[in-house]
Amino acid sequence: MLENLREWRANGKLLLTGEYFVLDGVPALAVPTKMGQRFEFHHRRGGMCLVWQAYDHQDQLWFETELMSPERGGGPSATDDSFTARLWEILGAADQLNPGVLQRATFTKGVSTYLEFDRQWGLGSSSTLIAAVAHWLEVNPYELLERTFGGSGYDLACAIAEGPILYERNGSTPKVTALDWHPEWVKQTHFVYRNQKQNSREGIRAYRAAAVSERDKKAIGEITTALLDPTLDLRAAAQLLRQHETLVAETLDMKSVQDELFPDFPGQLKSLGAWGGDFIWALSEESPEKVKAYFNERGYETVIDYEEMVL
């Protein structure tokens, strides 16, 4: 695979239910996004290093580095920028899982990455990277994630999913169930970018520091299961998500995004991913025009229809 792979693509991700609780094996509903990241693998002649180039969603080069083969004295350096250091970490972890791939990867190779969404959106620039490197270097993506970024791994499952999934964490062998879940009411929902990116690791630390009861874990799982009911309408779904927000808010000792910023929103809002940033899921019986106008008037310009966002 290392020598033969020329191009690969990974989907972005959104976790609709189960945030934080998914870390403890609670079933979570997740969806892949139409926007993801594409990877091109080049075989260069006469080189002695891995040339890595990263392009943003506007095809602008935002990062470039050269990683010298360890055989020729290359390796991590204290002067490396943060992204170069992270690449060395990922490649080094892959080499531990599949000895020898680091030398092969950094010798006469080139990688170009192309994001399809804004880097600040939190749709999976890291997870698509881990998924692609794992595929390229033939290692278990969940083990690679555990040795690098950490997290539940639902985003890795979304990277290759063809539609909605039910995800249950179980170490390096999670249970991923493909779902035929396309209820009519989701067409009336939107994703709103909060104008700030949240560090998921900070959110995870807050969750780990909380006293999480088995009763609450069970309740979150039951909400996810209930949301899969094909007979639900928008109001019933909104009620379930309101219960979900309340449970997470109490666990983290935080206000929900609706209580904090949008108490007059005509519908139900749910935070997605790490609380405090990234996207909000907005459910409302109001017209799409009115929903978008509500957020635009408050300075939130990125409001995306469900069907436009989700694969």
C-alpha cells in the first residue's frame, strides 16, 4: 500500500449525540460530512526526505515542511513548529505499530493534503489526517489515534462511513453500525458555526474531572436510541435533544449554548462536539430564511442546511 497508494479521501464528521459520554462506551449517533480532506501521495526521484504540503479549502498553501529520513539523520527537533512536531509524532507512532514504515515514508516521498472545509470549523482536520496516515502506512487507525491525539475514535469511523453511524467505543476495535437514518424532520435543521474553534482535549479533561453517574450514561444512550425512532417528528426530536443538553450541562457544570447565547431562539439548539465552539445544531419550525436571518443578525454568518452538510 505504501508504494502503490496515489490518492485517498476521508470524510469530515459531526457527533449529533453522546458527546463526552461516548468516551465511556455510551452509544453515539454520528454523521460523516460531505466536506472532508483529500490526500495525494507522490513518489519523487532523487529525494532524501518526505515533502509535506498542506492546502486549505481555498487551495492556498498554508503549511510546508521536509522530513528527512531517519536513515540520513532526520527526526524530531526542538526547533520544529507545532505541525511538524505533530507529523513526527504521528509517523513515529505509526512506526511503532508497523516497524519500518517511518523510514519508507520519509524516503523519496511527497504528500499533499487538500482540506474541503475551513480549518477553523472543527469538522475533522485531525481525524482525517490520522485516518489517511493509518491507511497509507497500514496500521490500525484507532491505535494510532490512541498514541497521538486521543479521543473516542468516532471521527475515524465517520472518515470512511457512507452515511449515519451508531458508534460504541471499545478500545482499538469499536462497534460501528451503519444506519439507514434519514428522517424527514432533519431537513428542517441547520448547522451554525459559533465563530470559534474549541479544543476538544480541554473538554475531555473537564468531563474526566466530573462525577459522571451510570444513570446519566444510561440516559444519554437511551436518548440516542430514541432519536432513531422513524416515527419521531421535529418537536419530539427537539424534546429529546433538550434533555440531552440538560444532562451534559449538569455533568460539565456549564450553561447550554441556548441558555447562554440564544435564549430567544424559536426552537431547540444543541452543541456539537466540544462545548464552547465549533457547530450548533438548530431545530426550528420556522422557515430556513427566518432561521438564517436570526443567526446572521447576531453575527453568525455560517448557517448550513442539514442536507448540504451531511453525506
